[in-house]
Amino acid sequence: MAETETLSLTQAHDLVVAALVANRTAPDNAACVARALVAAEADGQSGHGLSRVPSYAAQSRSGKVDGFARPALEDVTPALLRVDAGLGFAYPALDLALAVLPAKARALGIAIAAVRRSHHFGQAGAHCERLAEQGLVAFVFGNAPKSIAPWGGRTPLFGTNPIAFAAPVAASVDPGHAPLVIDLAVSRVAKGKIMAAEKAGRTIPEGWALDADGNPTTDASAAMAGTMIPIGEAKGAALAMMVEVMAAALVGASLAFEASSLFSGDGAPPNLGQTIIAIDPGLTSAGAYGERIAALVAAVETEPGARLPGSSRLAARARARAEGVAVPAPILAEIRALAACPNG
Amino acid sequence: MAETETLSLTQAHDLVVAALVANRTAPDNAACVARALVAAEADGQSGHGLSRVPSYAAQSRSGKVDGFARPALEDVTPALLRVDAGLGFAYPALDLALAVLPAKARALGIAIAAVRRSHHFGQAGAHCERLAEQGLVAFVFGNAPKSIAPWGGRTPLFGTNPIAFAAPVAASVDPGHAPLVIDLAVSRVAKGKIMAAEKAGRTIPEGWALDADGNPTTDASAAMAGTMIPIGEAKGAALAMMVEVMAAALVGASLAFEASSLFSGDGAPPNLGQTIIAIDPGLTSAGAYGERIAALVAAVETEPGARLPGSSRLAARARARAEGVAVPAPILAEIRALAACPNG
């Protein structure tokens, strides 16, 4: 393990802002991106956290991401928003959608936002969670560059495409209860684990990935050149395709197999897509929702050995708020170097 | 294997109608139920097909299902319907929702139907498919009596709760292409396979289910008293909980662990719930959808060894239309006996 250095969340935020602003990103966009990356780091999702800063900065520096983009919102119907992320970072576009969507969902019971010309959307569940904190049930779908083959095939066509969902937990019954957040990639393990093994020269367990010929492999480099194994075999591959429809086809974005890398500064913009659905559960259930979700959550919380999905994320967040986040020294050194030497 | 007898789809339909009408079900409701069961049988989904007739008839006979129920529709907002299935069969309520939802989705981009006081909703993907045939992207969520434990626990709290999704495939590009339909239970195998093994006195492979103490089992009876293993371990259990929120909490229906059996005529009504979401992809994508979905589907169809999800279902349907369906003789004898002896 690399040595780590512990930063407070404020220190981490300021450092990310400085690194992005020094690399052709507007200060408000940099602050928005920093909030998302630091929140993911605090939640223990380091694959969507500070480790992304060097590749984000490389992309804003090269212009593959437009750090000065202003997302544009189109209010299409009382239940539908379209957002053009302008080939900038995803987070400013998602923030814009999340600011307007709740009022629409509360008025009509359901509303949808379609975000196109977008980028890496990070910790998917965090976007849903913000809607659940406002009393709404939410889905967020976003695609990612190719990693998973259709079942039976060998060519990666789909991203690891998470399914992310959040639901408010009965404020009337338990005012302090955090929303239920479900956020899972449809691959058996996160691709970041294979990337980390490749970087460290380690092997990976069998069952994580296939090589380019479709055979099981424990070689991390062969895995990176091959495909990620989906959960539930054909079922996970089908779920990855479903997310591809929802995130890309539904908004007019690049499909996973067309999207450029989210890690290199070279190439065309990835042009990914995201879809957010928000539902007012009080309206759909004629007021029954609060008691029903409380009964469901209580059944899981009182089951010996079981935990609600997202529990470890919330525990990590509480620790990070109290103690800060421990960042690997090499990543921190890279970010500090980016912040010190403006490139733009 | 039991001997089978082959019926045309019309013969199968008429027989199911007769069995239900003879057991306290209104003729129009019986026809609606028969259409769904015969369609599932034709699609090779026999667990949602004619095998259900004896238990359906037992429930309408006892009054656990009200065979004379008239679903009631409440047009809550321009994007939201609530449907009270009246503790009758699910299919008439779903038909009512599916008749009204498309116009709402086309007007606003998205619309939702919440169905409460409902029953077994059968082949989940078939309901989505009807929306996709009308050019809409659709989700259907429905819960089922308890089978899956929260991850780490031993008590079944969630149903095998399918995720069902359908998307139209570019009528402009390929007018003859069937919609993409994804319909998968979040358990590793269908519960019906374990029920069939128990009935036949066979063991089951390890990996399908756990016994009541949470240990792996190959004993079908022990499995029926225990829990079904979800896909992707904790991930599948989380997806089952997500569907429980969408199908039950969101509409005010029974949770899986509160719902009575769908197989016995005894007890209170199961009072299950369903939610349908319909989206107009032309509106969300500003017209880009057709080309995008065609590119995605073509990439899968041209990948050696891969097939679109739902391919085997479509092949079975084509065979059934040409050749009829082969129904196990014991099931057919039961249905014929029900049709011959009115009870009610």
C-alpha cells in the first residue's frame, strides 16, 4: 500500500479546485466538480474521488472537456427537461437538472431530465440521494466507456453502467433517517480494482474478467484488454444494455463502444449521457408511502446479520467528516503539482 | 417428464376462459387473464402460463381473488394514474393502465401508473412490450411474496421481483424489428424450478437456494423453506429491495413479507402492487433515439456468439403460433376438470 496523507474535507476541496482552475476550468465549475469528487472520496468511493483529478485536469487542459462550458437547460414539457452539458464536466449539468426537476416531480408525480454531451458522472447514487433528501424517489442512469460484452460475445460493447436508486425513508416516522440509496455497477467488481492491480503488477482473482478471447484470466493487463464479467451472467449483461438505452439512446449520447476514454486527455470528447427520473411517492401512493417504506426498512434493519444497502458508505462519510480523508501520497503529489503549475 | 398434449393458442385460450368462468370469474375478466397466461405459455414462460390456472381458479373460487372486480382508474395528474385493482386479477387493472398511459407519456415525455390492491402480474416483460410496440420506452415493477433475504440475513423479506424493461427498435430504420425486451428475476433461478424439483422429489444444484438456517442446500423442500440466492450476491438483494420500493411502497401495497401465497386459495388477498413508467424517447432525445437504438441493437446482433435479450422468447412465440403449445397432461387434466364442474 502507498503511504497516505490525511486531508480535511475542506482542504481536499480547495486543492481540487486549485488543480482544476490551473488547468483551464472556470472557478465555479471547478467548485462543483470538487464537491462531487470530495463527496465520493468521503463516501469511500475513491474510484470516483480524488484519484480522478489528474485525468480530469488532463482533459480540461487538452480541451477534451470544456472546463468553461455552461450547461443549457431546455424546459420541454412540464415533466421533461433536456440539458446540454456542452461537452463540459457532468456535474454542473446534473446540478442544473437537479435544481429544476423536484418542482416538476411534485407537480405531476413524475418528471425526467435527459442530459446529453456529458462526461463522467461519478458516484451515481449521490445524485439520486439529493432527490431523496427532498422527499422524492429517484433513478439515475449514466453510461461509461465499453467494458462488458453482450452475453455470449467477446467484444466489450456496454459500460459497467451502474443502476442507482434512492428513496426517502419516512421523515414522519423517523426524521433523522438517511434515504435508502442503492448504487451498484452491473459488473462483478469495479473496473478500478483491475486498473489498480495492473498498475501494481498484481494478479486478479478468477471470476472478475475475461481476456480478449473470452477466456477467464487472472492477468490484470489481459483483463483490461478483455471484458468485465457481469453479475448474474446473461442477466447483468442485459442490465448493462438497459442502462445503455436509458443513458445514451434516450438522450442522444455516445454509446459505450463509441465513447472515448475517461482517463486520457487525448481524443474526442466522450459525449456520454445521463437520465434522471424523479417521482413523488406521496402522490403515487395517495399518502401511503411513508408508513410502507418505514415498514420495509425496519424489517431489514431488524434482521440479524443484514444491513441496509449503502450502510458502509454512510459510515465512511461520518468518519470522513470527523477525521478527514486519507489520500495516497502519489495521487496527492500529482494533484499538488497540477495546482502549482497553471496550464492554460 | 410428464406427457404433454399440444393445443392451439385459441384452444388454450378458450379452455382457460372456461375454467375461470366456471370458478366465479366474469367472462371479460377471464378473457383478459387467459390472454396473459396463454401469451406467457407461448413465450416459453410456463411458470406464468397455464400452470397457474388451477391456483387462479382456487383463489377466485374462494374469493381470495375477486373474479368480478372492476378496476378503477383515478386520473391524478397529466402524468400520473392510480389504479385500484379491487383485489381482483392484475391483468384487467394493467390493461386499463396500459390503455391510458401512452397518451400521457406522449404529451409530457414521461408518465407513471401506480396499481394497488392487485395480484400476480405474470410475465412482467409482456406489459412493457405492449408500450414499446407503441413507440415508448417502459419499465414495469411488480412485487411477489417473500423469497429472498436481505444480504447477510436468513429471513425471506423480498420477492424474486423482476426488473422488466422494453424499448422500441427504430421503426424508421427497420420497420419489422421487434422491441428490445429485458425481463429478469433478481434470483439466480426462477422459484418455479425449485417448486418443480420439490414436486418431482429431485435435488437442486448448489447455488440456487439456502435453507432456513442460511446454509447452501440441494434439498428442494429445504430450499422452499429457506431463501432464493440473488444474482450478484448483495447486489441482487439490493435490486430486489429496490423493486419492493417501486412496486409496493410507491403504490401503497403489501410488502413481499406481508403478502399471502399466490398458489393457495386460502388466506387474505395478496394485495400486491405494480408500477408502470412510460417514456417517449423521441421527446427526451429531441429525435435522436431512432438512430441511437438501431446502432446499439446492430452492435449486439452482429457480435459473434451474442444474442439480444429476449431472443429465445421470440423464437418460442413464433413456434407456438405455428404449432401450438405442448401442455403437461396432468395440468391439462386439472384445467379441464375445473372447466367441466362449475363452482360458484
